[in-house]
Amino acid sequence: MVAKNILSKAPPYAVEQAIKRLGANLRTARLRRNLTIKEAAQKIGTGPRAVTDAEKGKLSTGMAVYTALLWSYGLLEPFSILADPATDEEGLMLELSSGRVRAGTKDDLDSGF
């Protein structure tokens, strides 16, 4: 028996709301640009159903569809700073407190031993 992805059936409330908000925002962006669902779909190389599902905030819609729609509306730049390690305050604090040192690359090795 294949395990189903529980996230798509019972996501955390905050996750579900964020995706629904993104979908609604994408719909507003499309309408402001006076594009039909079909035109938006053609622009990103997919079918109208994928655009409709993204605008409804369906969790089963692929991340590529959401990202392509952001790109097609000129809204992709803020996406690039999501989860930026440089702004992850909690992660940075945890890294500092653990005392963990990252392994070097092959280029860092000294052959003069």
C-alpha cells in the first residue's frame, strides 16, 4: 500500500491559509493585467486547469505553476529571498550555539603534509 501525502489532505492551518492567500493574490495580479486564465496558462506553458487550481490555492498544484505565474506577472523577485539563510535568525543562532564547523571543500585541502 502506498502512503498518501498527509500534507495535501490535512495541512497545518497556517500553510493552507498562506497558499490560499497566494492563489487569491495571483488571481488579482492576472485580472489587473487583463489576462484570461487561458492567456496566463499559455504564457507559462500549461493548461488553464493548472492556473485555476493555483488561483484556488489547491495544495496539489505544483510549485512550478505558482512560481511560473509569479514570473509571468513580474512578481518573482521577492520569491528569491524566501528562506534566505542570511536572514534566518533562528537558524543562525542555532548554528552559532552548536559550535558546528562546516567541512571544507576539496580545494581547501593542503597537500603539503
